Amino acid sequence: MSAADIPQRRDTIDLTAASIMIFLTVSWGLNGVAAKFAYLGFSPVFLSMARSALGAVIIYAWCRYRGVRLFERDGTLWAGIIAGILFSGEFLLVFAGLEYTTVARSTLLLNGMPFWVLIGGHFLLGERMTVQKCLGLALAFAGVVVVFSDKLSSPGPQAIIGDVMALLAGVFWAATTLVIRATRLANVGSEKLLLYQLVVATITAIPFLPFENEVFRDISWVPVTAVLFQAVYVVAFTYIVWFWLLRRYPAAGLSSFAFLTPICGVLFGGMMLGEPLGQKIYLALGLIVCGIIVVNRPVRRPPV
């Protein structure tokens, strides 16, 4: 590799990175809306399998094009399989849950993930929980309580099923992150890490297909486009752009934009699906977003 091929690292987030991160978080906020449109033609399990399979093919083709080595013996196979199973569980729960609850409620509960990572990291990885992080955790927990107490945004009595699934999906997402941090997966390339998750998610979804009442529904261009949007655009394109950013900008700075995803998810659910957004949903959104900002805010150290 020549010097020209090595990406130039930057120490701060510039206007280019900020603009791209806003674009990415808006795209990720559309995920739940796209799933709802996909359900017009396909079941949740099929959606999970199809987006993972198509995304894996595209990412693999990208790796071949870029010359990324994927099949080296680096001792990550079993950890990769475990991470993939957890990743699969996350999206099976999210997509199944969206059959019962709204995108706004699901998005808020799913994005409690950073706080489960905080708790898991404290007890399992020895990562000290500071007062600042405890404050962020308390804000987010209050937001979750508000979501469950909001009857206006609830689509029906079965919404609690989808809400619990979304909350558990956040736990699975956090568990995936903790497995990556605690194993050799922390040292592998982002493309290989994503492929582990997509390939295993494709395989593990297959046994659940026979339990679906109706795998194929009213297939038309709308659900097909929604599946392709998720697989080609969200899973493949946006994550390739995300990898590009990670190679050039500090991860902590990029992660500070995480609060935009739940905001976009809630707003898109209201604007594109007509979901009721009452005061409690906005209160929950504010609490969870503030919690994310507080947790991700760097601690200022006194000058030495």
C-alpha cells in the first residue's frame, strides 16, 4: 500500500464529517418506517433474512473490490458467530415487534442500547461508571418509563408486546457490542465484523420462517422497494460510508451524533405513517436524547 492509499486521519470533526453524519443518522432513522412498508408484502422474519443476505453480498463484493482480507485465521470465528446470533436476535425482535407497536415507540426503546452497554461494561468489563454517566442513565430510564406510560401513542392493547421486544432488542444490541469489546473482534476490520453479523443473521433467520403465518403477503413495488432500501442503502451503502468516516475521523466525535437517530425515527413515524405523537412521546424523546448526550459527552480533565 502506497502512502497515497493511506487515509489521512483528522483529529476533529469538520464540516464534511458533520454533514455526512447528519445524512447517515437521518437514513438510519428511516429504518423503522421502511420496515412498516416492507410488511405490506413480506413477513418480519423474511425481511430480517433478506436484508441481511443482500447486504452481505454487497459488502462482500465491496471487500473483494477493495482487496480487504476476510478469511485469515485470526481466532475470531466463535466470537463472530456469537456476535452474529445476538445481531440476528436484535433485528428479529425489532421487526417482529413493529407488527405490534409504532415506529416512534420502538425507536425510543431500541435506542436505550448505550445505557445497557454502560451497565454491562461496568459489571462485566470493569469499566467504571462515573457520576456523569449515571445521570445519563437516569435520564434515559425516565424516558423509557414515560414511553410505557403513554397511552395516546399506543396503537392498541398488544403494543406492550412490541414495546418489550424493542426494549429486549436494545439489550441484544448492547450484548453484541460487549462481545466485540471483550474478544478479538475488537481488532478485526469493520467489514469483516459486519459480515460476521450479516451472514449469521441470514442463517439463523431461516429456521423461524416456518413459524410465520404468511411469509409473502401483497407483494408490490412498495414493499420490494422498502426491502431494497434497507438492504442496499441502509445495510450496505450507509455502513460503507460509516467505515470510511471511521478511518478518517475520531470515533468519539462521530458517536456524538447518535442522538439524531431516535429524533429522526420518531419524527418520520409521525410524518410518513401518521403515528400519534403526544406530549409524553416528545418528553420521552427529550429525556432519552439528553441521556445519550450526557453519556457521550467527553469528560474535561484539568490541565496538568
